[in-house]
Amino acid sequence: MQPTRITPEHHHHYDDGTTVTIDLDAETTSWRSTSVFKKSVVGDLIRAQHKNARAFTFTPHCKMVIASNSLPRAADTTEGFMRRWTIVPFTRNFDMLTRRRSQDSLITELTTPRALSAALNLALAGLYRLTTNHQHTAAASLTEARSEYRQSTDPLFQFAAHVVVTVNTLLQAIPDPVQRAQLATAGVFMPTERLEELYMEWSLSQPDAKVLTRQHLHAWFQRNKPEQFKSHRQTTGDGEQRGFLVRVDKGVH
């Protein structure tokens, strides 16, 4: 079953195993609804139906393993969806000589006393981290892969880059290079109202952009871009304005 077809409209049937491989070459079409996927991962009740039989509910006890050359785009960019993924990147290529190595030869190399001892040491170290931190430790490559997936899926990351380019253009118009560099490092104040206007203009050319409130935009930047978009309040003649100090120190001259 393709993972993008795990939707409320699709009736499901799971075998009684503890581990299920969903697909070995998953499609990369858009994933419009992820509610059933999230229920499957956390073990919530799911409605299912055998063909020509009555519908029923069950609690899934499985782990999903999905292999794909690229990940499907998802309309759901919430933390609740993203944190359920453990994305393992495979970055190495193997030449034909390597591929000819027999499976028996590889198993022999991996089961030598030295290799098994090394595996045991790694397992013991991992067990210690698990019992100490009460959660599994994610390697840096896994954390980076999930971050890259989220950024490629969530159009607001593209909008954030657009805002930085806009602010950078304003900075380039400042004739004093010292003042320009200082503002780039400290941050250029952008009111939330102006951020909303920029988003409305930008979203007209973006088919995947959603209609968002000013509060949603502010909360998104606080959560996802706290270093480059620092929440700030500024007092003006019209009163206090809420917004961000946008830093664009990279690439500004």
C-alpha cells in the first residue's frame, strides 16, 4: 500500500504481524490527509473493513517501513506529523564490484568475534543513553534529514527566505556601509502587519500557500526561525508595535 493512500477515505486491513513494510518504492505524489497515518503510528483506533463485510475498529500494532527515492509532499506540516517520522538517508553509492559480493561473504564479515563485540559495545552505550534520557537518541544525520524534509514541504520556509531577500534589498539602499552592516547583524525591525502584507503578496504566486492569520504567522516564525527572526516590540508615535528583528548578516556587504 502506498503511504499517501493511508487516508480516512480508504478502508484498511492490517496483518497480525508486529512489523509491516508498507512499500519498497513509495510514490512521491502529494499526501493530502495524514490523520490515519498518525493514528497508525501512535496506536489509536482505526476504522477498517474486509471486502463485503461489516466495518470494524481495531488498534494497529505495527511499525511502518517505507523506502523511496524521494519523500512525498504533505499538506500537513505540523509538529504532530513531522515528529512521527524517522528519516534515514542512504547517501552511499555502490559500484558493480561491490554489488557482486555475495550475501554470505558480507554476513561472515559482520559476524566475526570482533564485529560482534563492537556491535555489543554500541548496543550497551545506546541502552545507557535510553535509560538515562528516557528516549532514543537521534543521530545528527537523522535530525538533519527530517529538518530538510520539513523545509521542503512547508512553504513558509520559502516565504521566510523571501522576507530575508526583501530586507536585504532594503539594506543595500543604505549608503553607509557601517550602518548597513550594523543593521544586518542587529536586525531590521519588521512589524507583524507588514509581514502579513508581504505574505499575502507572495502567496498569490504560490499554489501551495494557505490563508494564514497574523497570529499564525507570528507564532510560526517564533517557533521555526527564532534566531533569524527575533520577536521584538517597538514603541513608535502610534503606540507599541509587535514584530521581528530580521537578521540578514550573511551575504550583506
